[in-house]
Amino acid sequence: MNVSLFRCHGLFLPFIKHCPPYINISHTNRRCVITHRRMRRDFSTKASQQDSLDMSKFPVERIRNFSIIAHIDHGKSTLADRLLEMTGAIATTGNNKQVLDKLQVERERGITVKAQTASLFYQHEGQTYLLNLIDTPGHVDFSYEVSRSISACQGVLLIVDANQGIQAQTVANFYLAFEAQLTIIPVINKIDLKNADPERVEKQIEKVFDIPKEECIRISAKLGTNVDQVLQEVVKRIPPPSAGVDEPFKALVFDSTFDHYRGVVASVALFGGRVSRGDKIVSAYLGKTYEVNELGVLRPDEHPTETLYAGQVGYVIAGMKEVKEAQIGDTLYLQKQPVEALPGFKPAKPMVFAGMYPVDQSEYSALHSAVEKLTLNDSSVSVQRDSSLALGAGWRLGFLGLLHMEVFNQRLEQEYNASVIITAPTVPYKAVLSSAKLIKEHGTETITIINPAQFPERSQVTEFLEPMVMGTIIAPDDFTGKIMSLCQSRRGVQKNMFYIDDHRVIMKYIFPLNEIVVDFYDQLKSMSSGYASFDYEDAGYETAELIKIDFLLNGRPVEELTTIVHKERAYSSGKAMCERLQESIPRQMFEIAIQAAVGSKIIARETIKAYRKNVLAKCYGGDITRKMKLLKKQAEGKKKMRRIGNIDVPKDAFINVLKRK
């Protein structure tokens, strides 16, 4: 290590003032220690590697890989905290809350948005087991995190609140695990609550999931009650991974993050063989070769090790410096032992699209870098370049839902100090083209429309298609009538309805995605006093009467405000937007006409009155013709200003209108 020691005399002080920022200086006992920060980082890494874990003592038969899945706020993160404490991964202080929720946005909102991994060492019947735990999100918008986490596991803990019972996302997560043929251990949490009814919840689990109630484990994650039984059942019920150490090395990249100093940190699950520090590995996706600089396990902090073995879950740092080099679902293998790539994951299907633009165009490059790095950590976001006359260069981003969009924006602000404008969310429509010219231009008969400005003319299209979803609502039967009315007002068609116990009912509806994406969930919660839960999944496309509404300011279209709606909603949507624009655009020296138009037909209009100057203020009595001339001249001037004047629409007005759209 490059360390120099000096006596601290007066002659030394001028050097201290002008030393570069990568030099650390500390004073102890009249001695001055100068440390080069980069050398110090390398030294600390080597020191930690000397104390690295020996993972060879965990053969495949003593490894268990499992995820915790549940509806939002049913206690996943709290249970993960207790499991970490009981296995000695973290100290038992009484203050551990959401230890695996490392993002600021997770702690502020109290929800998990990013799956996190932790390796636990558990003593059972004289043997030490390696338990690889993945804590997953509970909200429908982050279901892609759940599906990717499940691919690295052989079993799941399905958590159900003893008070609330089975909720919509509980059902969705169960079927994700069931389709992946994983072992499912039902865990009834929060039995310490005053209104807890674990027997009722056990009957629900037995009826809906066909799991015998004897297999349910009753716990209180908050108090630690029966949590030790959960670990025992994980060892007994969940099978070890089917992987052999003697097979060629192959690993699935199921997550990744970007470190400014070390490059890409890839989370991997080993499906065979072993990998050691210094090995040459190859990315099946790009075909590029890398040298493994560091690898290890998360407990939940990074603990380096010399080698990872089949069946284990850990992280690998191999000098990937660019974001595009780390693809979620990629397969890694040794350069000298090529293997067939693992199946990977189905790509995420964005349900909501929005435009994103920097507040100041000079920040475009910095924002581009931030978006790239964040999409590496959140691979379910799709990115396409876009541009706007009013807002400049930007991107069209695809998200899994509205909360997903809000969290992505918040992470940009918190983690990269980026300030952006996000336009109103839209859903992906399709158009079946009838024009031979357009078919040749696009290379296909059916096009997907993610930007309303690209909506084709009706004369060029055979039919329009809108995305549909199958929605699942679980609620107390007291609110059934109100919920059915809400669903019908959103063009919902009921497909199924049945009781899961004496007081709770499951309703299944087919909805147009555009009808539920913005405020449906909030209204559902409001009318059910917070008791209803909602989840949805893709249900394909159906024919619909869609039209494009343009918004004009003094006859000039504003592309950013263009929207696509169902024909039935045209007038109400156009009228509401005109009113919001009238509130948001400041008055100017000339009158502004705000119009909503479908083609050449105006369907709604609002007017912003001009500032009025009293031109007659200095005319006291006297000639009436003089007053008439002044008024006529003022009217002509305002008419000319309206014709040639540029309407000053501040960006704040765009933000306010688009957010409320």
C-alpha cells in the first residue's frame, strides 16, 4: 500500500492545503498519515478476501433456495428480518426493520420494490445448512421481480395475514409459484393481532389453493413466535437444487446493479459446476469473455469467497463496465467449457407508457446515463428515444403500472439527482392497417401505438384494438353492489364470482386497461373502506372504437397533450382537459382559445380572457368618436396579437395538466 508518514511541522502545512482530492490525510499523535484512496480500496478488498467464506462445506444436498411471496403489507420483510436474526446474519438489536429494503424509496413508502437476496447459515439436527432467501415485492406492478426470483428457487413461503386473509396478489403469487412447480409452504402471519382469525384463513387457503390446513404454519413475525418452525419446515419440505458440482459451470443472471467503481455486480444462481476468482467466463448473450475479479454471497452485505459451487446463489464482479453487457436472464459459463444457454426469462410486457424529458436540455447526457444504469437494476422498464416540440429530446418509457412509474421517477431523483418531466400515462394500442403504402412502410399489417401522436387516420385502418386485462377483486360481500357499479362504469364485463368464506367474495372482470390504469384502484379502496384488493393480468386485445383527441391553443395543436380514448369518452375527456388547461395557463395580452378536436370537429372549448387595459382612462367626457376609435384600435391590436403572437405555456403548466390527465 502506498502510505507515507511525516512529522507534522509547519513546513508540511502548505502541502496539505493543495493536495488533490483523492488523497486522505489524518493526524494522530503529531504524525500525519497520507493515504491514496484508490490504493486503500484495493488493499481493503485484498484484506477482506483473506477472510473470505469457504463455500465448499455446503454440498448441494444441504442447500435450500426459497423466496418469500405475499400480498403487499402481509409481513414479508418483517419475517425476513427475524430469519436473518435467528441465523446470526444480523445482530438482534430490537431495531431491525426492513433490513433487506435497502433503497430510500422503499423505506419512505414502506413497501418492497426490489427483490433482495440473503444467504443464511442454519444449524439443524447437527448439520449446517445454507439457506438462500429472496425477499420479493408484493405489489402487482413489481410482479416481474417475483417471477425472476422464483426462477432461482425450489420453494416459496406464501405469507397470508391472519386478519385480512387471502388477497388478490396472494392468489397471483400462488399461481406464479404453482406454474413453476415449486414447493409452497403457507405461513399465516400476524396471529398476535386482536382481530386475527387464523382458523378462517386456513379454511380459505384450503378452499382456494387446495392446500391442507395442517400444512399451514401460524406465526407472528413481529414477536418472533414460531419463526424457528418456519426454518425447520424449509429444510424438511423444500428440496435441494438439482445441480451437480461435477457438471460444467453455468449460472443464470437473475438480477444486477451498477457500481461506479467496480462496474456491474451480477446476482447469479449456479445451475452446475463451480466458478473461482480469476476464472475466464463468457456471456452467452454477447459472447464476450471476462475475468472474475470478485465473487461471494450476500449476508445481506457482500461477503467475498474464493469459489461458488453448484446450487448456490451469490454475486459475481467480472469487469463489465457497460450497462448493456449485463442482461437479465443471461447465462454465464467457463471459456474452456461452453454450455447451452439456460431458458432465461420471458421479457416483461409494459402495460403503461409515458414520455420522459429533462427539465433542462443541457442535462440530457447525464439523464441518459442515469436512465441506463437504473434500467439495468430494473429490467422491466422498456426505453425508446422520443422528442417533443415543447419539451425537447427525451424517451418513451414502458412500465408495468402507475406505481412502477412513480417509483422509477423517485429513484431517478434520489439516486441520481435527476429532475425530469413525465407525461401522462398511456397504454399500448394496436391498429390493423388497410393502406398498402403503410403496410409496406412498417413491414407489418398490425402496428403497436405507444405514442398518441403516431395514431393513424381512421381511413388508413381496418380496425383498432385496445389491451384488455383480467382483473381479480377480493372484498367483503357488504361492498359487492358498489364494486359492481364501479366496474360497469369502467366498461368491465363480469366473468366469475364466488365466495371464499362466509363474508368474502372473489370477482373476476375483463377490463380495458385504459379504464383502470390511473385511478381505479384508489376509487376501489375508497368505496370499500380499504378492505378490497385488486390484481390484474394481461388478457390480450379486443376490437374497440378508438379516436384521437387533439388539443389546440388558438388553432395550433399541442402534440404533448394528444390522447387516445374510447369513442364514448371523447366529450368528457376533452372537456375535462380544456378546463384543466384553462386553470394552468396564465392569462396573456391576448385571448387564448383552448379547443379539443376530433379530426376537424371541435368537441369542447374554453377561453382564457386577455388582460384588459383601460384605454379610456384619460378621456374625460368630450368626444364620443374619440373613445370609439381607441376601442376599435385596441380590438384590432389584440386580434393581430392573437394571430401572430406566441402563446407562453410554462413547463409547470404542462406538468400540472399532464399529471392530472
